[in-house]
Amino acid sequence: MAGQGCGARRPATACLLALLLALTGLVGCATKTPAEPASREVQALLDRHARALLDRDEPGYLAALDPAYAPAALTVYRRLAAVPLDGWTYRVTGVDRTGTDRLTARADLGYRLRGHDRRPVTGARVLDLVRRDGRWYVSGDRPAEGAPRQLWEQGDVKTVTGARSLVLGVGASTERLREIAAAADRAVPVVAAAWPADWARQVVVLVPGSLEGMGELLGAPGASYRGIAAVTTGETRGGPDAPADRVIVNPDAYGVLGGFGRDLVLTHETVHVATRAATTPSTPVWLSEGFADWVAYRGTDRTPVQAAPELRRAVRAGELPGRLPADEDFAFGGDAEALARAYEGGWLACALIADRWGEAKLTAFYRAVGAHPARDGAVEQALREVLDTTPEDFTADWRTYLGERLG
């Protein structure tokens, strides 16, 4: 699975809560006021702070820290010694004065891993600063609301380097991380054979110590990913400037899989890494997830009857789907059987294209959909221009294909 604002209307209870919070703020909190002149000072401070981290200059790193915060920050600094960093930057996006000598800064953290990342991974942070003797010091650094934590904030990091992979783990044995690196190494050439276009042909895997840790890395409740063996982070904006991807493993669900299942999962996730530049908001989930499964099953001996059990049960019960899976059918945390049917339906739609029109046409179709300027009309145009068919005819062909393969 490839790793979603508020409207103008709010229920009365939300308005009451907002009023209570506002009143509480008037009583107990200093009013936030813009502090733009200070933003340049904060940016310069964070630039020096980041440079010291990359240079492993502990005195220089400490120079930016408030003494009360230094022990916690040094713990993270020392954990990062195990991580092959090639870049670390903060970009200040806003500063609020929260007291006479206190600021809160909003910043985007970007980091790259040496030998693996063409573009940085980014995450929103909130930094607290205090001024002493005319100088600003960092007194806190945390993820912004809804933003992910970083792996090194969860514990000591172990690093395993594979032939085509880098695996970073917290709370896992070195042996387990080596097994994951070996599976990722096997996945890369499998994916490259099906998607030979320009991509890094390397994968970075993060292994947290628990399901809850996985949720933190994704900025979401861990329970949302129960039973999901792995997900891939990344932005579906396409193009060469897309941020770097991370495959994040659920240690609970991944751990109960056999060898074939583990290889299948990491191959599927590696497809998302490979196709990131061609995957855009125009790409429906059935295509991105179905293509990933098609590549993962390609070359194996698994038949549709074996690999699509939930959809097979539906077909045999006379409940043949009337349409291709919608994006919302892939939502986590709902009906597990319905989620499985969505994945299986997307896979068999891609298998149909490969079987009837050829594998080259399938990859051309994927690229054409992602290259469309908007979601509306993307699939329709690609069906017409690449496959010389219509949405109605393709859906009918897919339904027939399901009946032939599963009935």
C-alpha cells in the first residue's frame, strides 16, 4: 500500500469547544503575535545547528541548545550516528512569539540518506526557542500535529546495508534486519525487470519496534495499520522532484508471514518506489495497487484462485463486482474482506491488460494515466489512446475475466 482539512461548517459542540479553548487561552496563555524579524535569526540558528549535526560536531550542536533541553537532544544526536546522513536542513515557515523571550517556530525538516536519496524526505516540525542574554536557543523539537515522528526518536537505531537496500530498525534484532535487507535485495531486480525505466534501483526500509511505532512513523494511529504488513510513504505528485520514499514494515504483521509472503510484500512496496515519478493524483488507487501486485505475482506460480480468495468467494456467490474498485475501497481500518477484494480486483484488472494487450501496453497505460493533468478523464483517455477501448467495454471485459479466472 502506498501511504489523506476542515470544512467551513462545524457542529455546535466543536464551536463550543473552540470558544472554551479560546477563553482558556485568554486566561492562561500569552497571546501569539507574529515575529517575522526573529525568523531570520531562527533560520540562521537552525542552519548552524543542522551543519553541526552533519559534521558530527557535538560542541557546535550543543551551542544551539537550551541547557534544559540538551540531554534529550543529545540522545537523538547520538542515535543519528548510526544513520548515513547526507543532508539535514530546516526551512522555517513561520514564527510566533509566545512570550517576552520565547518563540515557537514552524519548520520543514528535510534529510537525505547517503547513496540512496536523490531528493530529501520531509516532515513538518515545531521548535520551541528561548532567548538568554540576547541569543536564541532551541528548547524543544517535536513533530507538528499530524506529522510523523522520525525513527531515531523512537529508540537506538541499527543499520543494515544490503546490495540494493538500506534497512534501519529500532527494537529488532540484527538478524531480522538482515533478513529484510535480503528480501529487499531480491525485490529490486524483480521490479526492474517489469519497470525498466529510470529509478534508483535501491530501497530504504524502516522497521519500527511495534505497530504503534509504525503509526508514529506515518503520523496516524497504529491501529489503522493492523494486519497491513508494510506501506510505502511518498507523495503522489509525480515527476523527478518527488520526495524520497520509505518502505515502513509492520513488525507484527510482517513477522507472521512465510518466506513467499515476505518477498511478495517487499516486491509490492518496491514497485511503489520505482513508479513514484509516474504516479500522480491522476492515478487511481486500483491502478497503483493493482500494478504493484501484478509485478509481485509476475513470474510466480500463484494462480488467481490462490491469490484472490475473497474476490473468488464473491464471484462464486454470484456477487460479481459491477465496477472497478474506487479509491475509498482501499481505506484502512474498515472491512478487511472488502479491502482484500479491492486489492484483488485491481490486480486482476492489470493482469487483464497484460494478458490481452501485453506487458508493454500495461506500463504504457500506467504512464499515460499518471501523465494526465487531472483525475477526471485520465483513465478514459489512456484506455482510448493506449488500449483502443472504452471504460464501459473495459469494465465488461474485466467482469468477464473475473468470471473466467475465479468462477
